[in-house]
Amino acid sequence: VKQVASLTLVSPACGVISAAYASTKESHPYLRSVCDAAEKGVKSVSEATASCVQPVLATLEPHVVAASEYASKGLDKLGEKLPVLQKPVEQIISDTKELVSSRVADVKDAVSS
């Protein structure tokens, strides 16, 4: 989860979503109270579940570690095959605009000739 969250494409998206959530809570008092209640509910359920699940997690720990290592290797390979995942969002947007402009220019040239 940490590895996915640290991807340059994912991290800013999480920041934008978090900022939008916070802004929405501040702008709409009714939504704020609903969100606050939901957050408290999730926190309570998480705390209650954590104490019940702890013995099971201890038993499954070797399997979780193996799955985590496997997932990490998979993400590394995905990063190698899709280097766009490592690029900053601004660069991806810039590259996309450049590509679209180039294609539009090609189409204009083809139509005019």
C-alpha cells in the first residue's frame, strides 16, 4: 500500500481527493456532520475489528509477508513496463498535450493536402 501511495501518479491524486473532501466538509455544514459521524463510525469499527483480528493476523503473518513481497515485485515490474507511473503529473499532462497537438497538426496537414 505504501509503495502504491508513493507513486507520483497516485500521491497527488490522493492529495486532491483529500483537499476536495476537506473543502466540502468546510463548505457544507450538513455534509460535515454526516462525514464526522461516518468517520467516527469507521474509527470505532476499525478499533473493534483490530482487537478481534489480531490473533488471526499473527497466524497469517508469514503469508501476508510473502504476498507483500510478491506484490512489491509486481509493482516494480509494472513500473519498469509503464514508466509513466513514475513521472510527475504535470509532466504527464504536458506530454499528453504535446502528443495531442502533434496529432491535430498531422490531421490538419493531411486534410489541407
